[in-house]
Amino acid sequence: MNRNIIPHLAIAALPFLVPAAHASSDEAWKQLAADVEAKCRKAAVAIEKPKAAVDPFGTLHYGLALMTGKPKGAKGLIVQICVYDKQEKSVEIGSAMDAEKFGFTPAK
């Protein structure tokens, strides 16, 4: 193959590669966020009425949410980090941490 044609082929292929980065629609991102929130709420068993702050996009492989709320059977406010595997559609949740360490205070 003529080596002078390789840069031209690369430039010709570029328009087909760029749209892949923008393939997700707003609706797909909303659906991902809703799935992350639902699964993270279910996984946050240490919190009475968990509230979720979902990262709207997450990382390349993971959806992320910060779960907050009153610990079951106790007073105060706790925080848990929830990680959603985009491929497996499963979640893992971190241990309960005192929200004061993060500077969070209950709304009055």
C-alpha cells in the first residue's frame, strides 16, 4: 500500500468516529440517571428515606450517586457513595459515613 494514502484514509474515517462520542441522547442520560437513582435507593438499606444526588453522566464505566439521609434506628445524618456499573447494571454501596465530616447539615 502506498504510505502517502494512510493519512488521507485516517482523515476520511474521522467523521465516522466523532459521532460515536455524541451518540447518547438526552433521554438516554435521563434514563441512566433514573436507573442509578432507583438501584442506589434500594441498596441504601442503612438509610430510612434515602435521598440521591446523581451525577448526570458518571464516568465512562460507572454511574455515581451520593446517598444521604437519617440512619435507621438512630439520629443524625449519614452519607453513602453508590457506584453503578453501566455494563452490568448493578450497584455497590459504600459504608455509612457521618455527614458532618463532609460539611452537610440537615435542612431546617
